Amino acid sequence: MSKPDLKIYNPKTYNHAFDLAFEVKGSPYEDGHECLKYEKSAVVEALYERVASIFETEEYIEAFGCFDTYCDNDDG
């Protein structure tokens, strides 16, 4: 058997991209992009609070959304 004939078992693995749902309350900005631009500390604090609440309540399904998946090692 020649070297090209050898096949090593390499199971497919996948890369999943997730987003996390959280909210920033009390913003004076109507546009969310402005909130993100001008209220960085409020956004980061809200994110921190959401992550902490996920660990406390285990609401993983409600908190995360998968928006993309691809195969890490697909040889074609």
C-alpha cells in the first residue's frame, strides 16, 4: 500500500458563531449604534450583568443565538 492510499480517520469538527442577547436600559439615544458609540461603559456593564445572570439562572437557550456554522476541517 502506498502512502497516498492511506487515509487517517479525521472526524469533521465545526465552528459555531454565537451572539448574546442583552439590553441597555435608560439610554438617551434612539439609535442603538449611538448608544454603543457614546455609552460604552453602560453597554459593557449591561453585558457583564447579562453574563452573570446566565450563570445564575442557566438561561442559555434564551440568551444565545447561533448565526453561522462552518466545518473546520472539510477537505472538500
